[in-house]
Amino acid sequence: MSERIELSPELEENLVAYAKKAMENAYAPYSNFKVGAALLTADGNIYMGCNIENSSYGATNCAERTAIFKAVSEGHRKFYAIAIVGGKNGEITGICQPCGICRQVMSEFCDENFIVLLGHQNGYKKYTLEELFPLTFHLL
Ligand code: THU
């Protein structure tokens, strides 16, 4: 088991706010489902991401992977938490659970204690990656 990270409520709320901000840039003309993510690196940086759709649907990139790929491409490999929000037409009602591909990508870089904050209309729910994606596949 790796170390369990505790974030202050202020930082958690901040991450959810960044995810909402990121959602404003979502490019989702096909589904109209807008998603935003904010990823906290171990050294305290926050990387934002949004979903970016494509007319060839399979080329779409989810918000979570946009944030993770941005961070990794800039040299970050250790992450503490991600906040995710989403909704039809950018209206946040319930939580937006990360898809299976994004959970797999999280598991490549994040350990079982990685915190996943799912924002909703009046707050957020908090999970660990282990809760969302147990029995992970690994080659390394
Ligand atoms: N989407 C995300 O950005 N993240 C997820 O985890 C689930 C789905 C996006 C992809 C697509 O642009 C839209 O939501 C509808 O599937």
C-alpha cells in the first residue's frame, strides 16, 4: 500500500472549481455532453482538461485524459488527485463518472490512493482509484 494523501477541503473545492472552468472549453458538438477535469500533480501544479470530440467519433479525447496527457507531456509522473465535472449542454446536475479508458489511463500513473473528486450541483463525492478501478492490469 502506498501513502494515503489528505487534501484540505479548500484544495478539494479549488480542484472542482478548476474542473468547472475547464469544462467551458469542452469541444462537444456531437454529444453536447461537456466535461472538465483538473489534475493535481505531486508538486502542486494543476492541469486542466476538457473533452475534445471529433467527427470521426473514435478520435474523441476525454477531459481526464486531456489533463493527464498534458501533464505527462510536460514531465509530470506523480499525481495526487483529479476533479471531474460534466453534464449535458454543460449543465452540472449529477456526477460524471470517468469512463473505463480514463480509469485505465489513471491506473498507469496513479496509485490506489489517488483521489477522484466527482463534482455535482452542490458539492462533490470523493473516491479512491482503488474503489473505482480495482484489480488493475499492469505490465510493469
Ligand atoms: N467523456 C469524458 O470527457 N470523460 C469521461 O470519462 C466520459 C465521457 C466525454 C467524451 C465525449 O465527448 C462525451 O463525454 C460523451 O461521451
